[in-house]
Amino acid sequence: MYKRIFLGVSALALTLAQGTGAAQLPKTTQKALAELKLNASMLEGLDAELAVPKAWLDGAAKEKEVVILGTWDDKQFPTMTAAFRERYPFVKLNYHRAATASRGMRWSSH
């Protein structure tokens, strides 16, 4: 499950990279692919498939932080978001660990 989450976050990083010209994969993504014995070619075309408007990237750069509520432990979150943070150092991820019920109540209050 953790490996799927990591690759999902890496895919998100590639999605956002669409607006920046899809640079080389972050070193953390390359390392994860190597550890999982997966070929980077499996991600070919992903940035085009998941293209986002440039306005989203511009908006992300202007935001103070992204608040993420989840149930990962404090050691898992930095590891699984390393590729994203490497590619987008201007986006501050503010993680708060919460129980499932807390996340639901917090979300519905917005």
C-alpha cells in the first residue's frame, strides 16, 4: 500500500511538472523505481495524460501552504512526499496526522 501511495505522489509531481516542461524525474522517484525494480519507462506519457492548466501551477506558487490531513505516521509522510518536495520546493506541505473521523469532520466544516 505504501509503495502505491509513493508512486501516486510521484505521479502528482509529474502532473504538476507538465507546466514546467516535465523535467527529468526527481532523484527520489528514480530511487523508488530502482528499489521497486521498475523501469522509468512505465511513466512515459503520464505528464501529458495528467496535464493541468498553467494557472494551477501559478496558483500553487502563490499559496502559503497546503494543509494535508492523513493517517500516515510522521515518518511516512516526508518519505512519501520527497519527490514532490524535490520538484516543487516552493510548495509548503503542512501535514497533520488525524483519525479518520477527525478528517471527515474537519473537511465537512469547510
